[in-house]
Amino acid sequence: MVAFIAMLLASLGQVLFRYVLEIPVPWTEELARVLFVVSMLFGMAIAIREKEHIVVDFLLNKQTPRRRAIAACLFDALILAFLCAWARGTLGLIDLNWNSYLVTLNWIRVAYLYIAELLAVVLMIAFVLADLFAQAHSLRAPVPIPEPGSEPR
């Protein structure tokens, strides 16, 4: 939320300086772009935590709770593999861009953006791991056996 509000303020500042005061301030546009990317990455992590990401669950909803939990564990494992590859690539980009600076914000290293990306990916990994453990725990719970005569007709 902080990055989003700062992005909004940078954009409003750009409009104010450019159109009202007629003073070009090039760094506001780059700052708004950087803050947009940062807010998007942390928004992705929050969406994973809140389970608000897009899921096509038409076939999953037709399965038993146990099969849904198994499928969720498999999906979480695949997502973890992807996130680990993403984190590894981000580490390489941090190293590669450590001596590069943004053009109009020449006091900000490009690597700082990749550090923010890495932090967001680590949060995503933590939230997916938490979901994986919750799904695995639900698999260990005993399956209730219906009593004779209580089955629906």
C-alpha cells in the first residue's frame, strides 16, 4: 500500500510540475514506474496469502476432499519449483546489475529493484509453503466413515 500511495503521489507530482508549473521533472515518471512494479510484486504475494489469485477449479470441485487436497499439494509443489527458479534468476540479476543505476534516479541501483523482487518472491514461497503444510495436514486427518443407514439416498 505504501508503494502504491507513493506511486500515486509521484504521478500527481509529475502532472503538477509538467502541466501546472510547466517544469519538466523526469524522475517522477521513472519513480512511478518502479513503484508500480514493486506494488504489483507484493500484491501478488498478498493475493497468494489471501487465496485471491485466479484458479480454474471446475474439475477440482467435482473431486472428493481428499483428492482436492492431493491436487492442491501437487499444484503447490509445482508453484514452489517455479518460485525457486524465479528466486534463483533474481539472485543472478542482483549480481549482474549491482553497478547499474536508474537513469533519472541515479542514486538508486537497479539491483535494489531486484532485491525488492526477491523479497516478494520469498514471501510468495512462504505463503505457498504454509498452504502446502495445511493441505498435507488435512491429508493426515482420518477420513470419517459413514455409519450404516446414514448414507443419502
